[in-house]
Amino acid sequence: MNKAIYLTFLTIVCVFVPAGTTNAQSIEEARTLYTEGRFTEAAELAQSLDTLEGYALAANSLAIYSYYMAPDGEKEGSFRRAVELAQKAILLDNSNPEAYLQLAHAMGRLAQVTGTWEALNEGYAGQVRDAIQEALRLAPDMAAAHLSLAAWHAGVVGAAGFMAGLLYDANEEDALAHFERALELAPQEKIVLLEYALGSLALDVDANRAKAHDLLERAIALPAKDAYDRILHQKAVEQLAALLGLS
């Protein structure tokens, strides 16, 4: 199996920033740092609160920084720290869906940098899926969880082909169903449109080219709400250009 393709299906999309009331002023300060794109500062402040909400936000912020900004030599250690932060959130409340989704996000990113064989040996694919499914069990209408599970199914099918169902119980039908549910729940989220487009292409580039084109154009048309949205916007622009053969 191609290494790059295998690791792609372990990538879990970043979820929406959680809202809450715990330590309101401090958590709001951390969210402001996140919104401004100061992800490491947001992570440091959020984790210092020693709350479920703080650890979840810290894990999310650190995973984004690690993937998009950290030097290659720092990525693995930074992702492992994000996994630890998400696990701390779960320890504080194992009935919180956001904590499980952040664990899936961080673990999926970690799998990308540790390499194919370690990812296989550690069983990251199954652990990522299980964490997302637990989030959905706790919050059946959580758009980010549907989006993450859709991306997982699409990535596995794109990587393993006809073996996807046998090896990982993944299939195209579930991918599309969860993408559609995520879009129904959050039609104005740039990340939903972008990841639906990327997932469609992973399933079948030729058959889904027109659909992906439409989704990418819709993603680009939405205004960016924060620094992470601006990152996603640029990614959508680049993907659309590649789809059109312009880059």
C-alpha cells in the first residue's frame, strides 16, 4: 500500500472550537488567541486552566500548529503532546464528545508523522475510528464528528480499495452518508465543504470531479471567520486550482 495514501486516511479534520462557560474569562482569552492564529499561546493558556474545556481547546490548537506551522523535527513530539492533552480531557469527563473528537484529531495527525509501520503496529486506524464513534454515540448530531467519520471512511476506501471493508469495516456509502449529514448540520462551515470535496476525490477522482468543484467553490465563497478558516480557505483555493489543472 502506498505510504502517503495509507497515512492520508488517518488524518482527521480539525473540529470546530468548543464553547462553554468554565473559567469563562480565561477560556475566552484562549479562544481569542486561537482565533488570531496564535495557536501555541492558545494551547499554553488553555491547558493551564486544568479543565476539560481547556484541555480540549489546547489539544486542538496544538494539533493545528503542529500540522501547519511546526518545523518537521518538532511535529511528532508536538502531536504526542496534543494526544496527551486530549486524553487528560477524557480523564476529567469520559462522557464529553469533544474530548474524544480531539483525541481522534491529534492521533490521526500523529499517525501521519510516525510512519506506516508504526501506525499499523499501534493500531491508529482503529483507535481513531473508535474515538470518533464514541463522540457520535454521545452526541449523534455533532457535525464535526460526522465529518471526521466521513473523512475516515473515504480515506480508508481510497487507500485500501476493495479491502477497506474487510480490513477496517469502511465503505463509500457510509462516507457519503456522514458527509451529507455533516453538511446538513453545518452548511456554512468552510471545513465541511472542503473536507467533503477532498473526501469525494479520495473515493473517485473522475466520478466526483464536478461535485468536488462545486463544493470547493462554495467553500471559497464563504468568509473566513478566523485564522484557521483562512488556512482552510487557502487550501481550498489550491485544491480547486489543482482540480482545474492550473497548478
